Amino acid sequence: MSKLFEPGTVAIVTGAARGIGRAIAVELACEGCNVVVNCRTSNEAAAETLRQVEAQGVRGLIVEADVSAADEAKALVDAAIAEFGHVDVLVNNAGITADGLLATMTPEDFNRVLQVNLGGTFNCMKAATRPMMRAKHGAIVNISSVVGVAGNAGQANYAASKAGIIGLTKSAAKELARKKVRVNAVAPGFIATDMTNAMTDQAKERTVANIGLGAIGQAQDIAHAVAFLASDKASYITGQVLRVDGGLII
Ligand code: NAP
């Protein structure tokens, strides 16, 4: 069966050591991409992602970078170009939570979540945009959240960062369309990862009760949507937000 990507396509996936990021990295590899596996600090989890990427018969590279720092995000893109010569796909997946009610949320927790989720996405997009524009070719997929569309009590910082990613995606899509660089977002619903494992059983039950398809999503569900949007199968799609949430918000 033919693959979604031409051999030699290069993809960067941020926060790819575990969870949704790992699933995206492996899916892109499975569909023919060489994959740059970004992690905050190199560890066994990142090495396992790399192993799974290379098992698909493509090349992989681990690059340590805290995407919330502009110079590290630039170094990440530079490392990808130094190794592979070009970057075709950027997936901004790295993200954190620091939940709390608005009345008690500290400015530090508000700013940290904005800086990693929204700032990190901006930093990587800024670094990758110039080479993509020069090549008149590229696809960027940003991971937002249904929380960025609908809001969520106890996640004002996270929701603001994910809503910001939607505005950033649409603005960049308008700026870059003439240069043949597409920018889209995927907004996952409730997906089984370390991030959601931190929720109480009660909170999980309440959430699942509102999911039309009646089940928690898997990281693979997000990876499939990302691979599609990053590929030429989506060559006429830009500036869109694809919700992958089992019908949580319709
Ligand atoms: P996760 O299991 O907590 O993984 C997050 C990844 O991001 C980790 O590998 C983490 O690295 C990395 N990361 C965090 N800060 C970083 C930074 N400053 N620089 C580089 N990497 C960084 O989360 P997940 O559930 O897979 O979520 C992945 C993305 O999907 C996030 O953007 C999240 O907001 C979004 N999302 C998730 C859900 C869900 O239900 N799970 C729903 C909607 C949206 P370390 O290993 O070093 O911590």
C-alpha cells in the first residue's frame, strides 16, 4: 500500500517522548517520514520513541529542546536541517497543564502554561517558517484542545493557551498560504495519556458520560488526524481546526 508521504519527507514532532507526541512520531514514520523526536530532556522514553520510529524503516533523530525558549526552538529546527537538509512537517504537540480555579491560580502557573503551550508553538513556527517559505512547501499542525474551543472550569490558563493556538493557526495560515505552507490545528477531546491519568476517577466518569461515542480516545486517534492534515491528501486544507473528540462537542 502506498504511504502518505514521499520518501525523505522530514517531520519534527515536539514533546514526542511519550503520549500523543510519541503516537504522532511513530505514525508519521509509519507513513514514510524521517522524524525528529523532540524532548525536553533526553531520556529513556525519547529513546523508546526513536526505536519505534526507526523500526518503521526510516531515519530518526532525538533533539533536546525546551520549546518555551526561543533559542532552543530555533536550535531544534536548525538541528533538523543540519541532519536532513530540510523540514517539511512541523507538529507542535508539546504541552503542559497546571490546573486550578481562577481565584486561586497563581500568575506563575498562568504564565508558565501560556509560555510552554502557546509560546512554544509560536517559537517553533517562527523558526520553521522561513525555511518552509523559501522552499514554498510545508505543513504545520498545531495541537490545540476542545478546551480551547469550549473552555473548562479549573483550566483557565490551559484553555487560554489552547484558544490562543487556534488564533495563531488561523493567522499563520492566512500569512503563509501564498507561500504554499499550510497551517492547521487538531483539537483533541479526552485522550488516554499521562496528562489525563492525573484526573480523578470521578472527573473521568463525568467526562466520558458526555462523549457521544461513549469512550476515551487513544493517542493513535490523534496521530491519524495529524498525519492526514500534514500530508498532501490535505493539500487544499489550511486554517482549519479539526476536533477529534468522539463527539464531545458537536
Ligand atoms: P503528556 O503525556 O503530558 O506529554 C506531553 C509531552 O510534552 C511530554 O513528552 C513533555 O516532555 C513534553 N513537553 C512539555 N513541556 C515541554 C517543553 N517545554 N519543551 C518540550 N517538550 C515539552 O501529554 P499528552 O496528553 O500526550 O498531550 C500532548 C498534547 O496534546 C499537549 O499539547 C496537550 O495539551 C494536548 N491535548 C491532550 C489531551 C489529552 O486528553 N491527553 C487533550 C487535548 C489536548 P517531558 O516528558 O519532558 O515532560
